[in-house]
Amino acid sequence: MRYEKNEPYECLVHFHEVHELILFHDVTGTYSHVNGIQEVNPRDLVFTAANEVHTFDVTSENKAWTVIQFVPTLLSDSGLRKIANKFDKSTVFSFDNETYDFLKTLCVELSKCYQNDSGCIQANYLLKLIISTIAEQGAVAPMKDDYVIKLKPAFSRLTPLLKLLQQPDPINLTMVEAAEICFLSPSHFSRLFKSVYKVSYSEFKNKQRVYCAARQMAHRNCSITDLSYEFNFANPSHFINQFKRQFGLTPKQYQKRYSV
């Protein structure tokens, strides 16, 4: 992924069902997750554990990174069990220049394996080598103390809802229902949710539906009309408009570009 200076970029607070590694080549900002906030700089790597809510707040300067996602069960492999505890929670790793260059080379080779369909065995070997290198050579970046004081309690109050957000399907709760689950008044819930997620609850729900629909399109052939009703959009036109607003592509264009 690459963004030029001042090119529009937005990262909604989100989670995914797989572990994620992001090797940053060029970026400055912060990484926020349920355990705290950490600074992110060029040549850092972010690990996000499956089903952990997180987001990035980065500057408008040039940005570039490589993303790798893998299923959590990979860490149960006999060759990785001894270092699996390094990936118990989300965090930022820093490296010396030599290790970073090595990781970058491994990422390029891993990408070639998938692009050229050169076989799962080589790709699996490279991925395990990347994970081992991170665990053995990475230094964990410190947390910002003010985050733990100010925002950690807010995450705790929203825990009942966060558990629902970790399900693969989008939530279909009104704000009143979501507030009740968290044992909060609607007004208090609304303020607390926006302080954590940086968007209103209704905006988050709408964006989450679009992202869930996009994941479906990337993994199976499906009708745009069927998807629009499956994810509770008013009609296909409304779904198309919201999707294009989020991704800059129509669902058909996105499906053509990213479906497997």
C-alpha cells in the first residue's frame, strides 16, 4: 500500500478475524489498540492480534507499508510454539536497519509466491521465517501513559459491545439497544463510543456493513442486489453509493479487482 503526500487516507477503528502484520516503510503517527497507544515510525512493524479493535492515526506525509494476514492457528505449528507468546497481544516492534531490510526482502519474496502461484510450501516457509525474525529480533515500542489513564476505562465500559463486534457479521442494534448492553444511558453511550471510535455509532454501523460486504465479495461470487439486502441497506442504489463513498469504487469494480 502506498499513499502520496496529502492523498486522502482514512482508517476506521476495526478488527479482523485473522492476525495481521504491517511492515511500515514510510509513515509517522500512532497505533491505537485495546492495550494502549504506541508511536509508529518508518521501519517499524505492527502486529495486531485477531479480533482486537485498533486504528491508525498517521500524518499527511508519504505513507507506504506491506500487509500480511494469517490465521492464528499458524502459531500452533511445532516450529513456532516457543515464540507464540510474543504474539499474545497487539503491539509495535522496532528493528535495526539490517533486520528491517531482511524482513522487507522476505515480504517481497512472499508476495511473489502468491502472485506467481509458485506453491504453498515456499510461501509457508517464508511466512514462518518472517514471524520468527520478528519474535527474535523485534524490540517492543513503549506505550503512551496518558492513553492508559484516559481511554482504557472507556474501552472497559464498551466491552459487552466489543464482544459483539468481534463476530463476523455486522451488528444490527439500535443505539438504545447497544447502550443497554453496556449498561449506559443512550447519551452517555453516544459520547463514550465517539471518544473511542472517533465516529458516531450510526456512522460506524454503516461503515461496518460496507466493509463486511466487501469481505464477502472478495471471497465468493455474489449478487450486488442480494448483498445490499443481506446487509440491510435500503436498496441496491443506496448500497452502491455508500460503497463507492468508502472505497472509491463501485461494488462491481471492487469485485472485479479483488475477488479471488
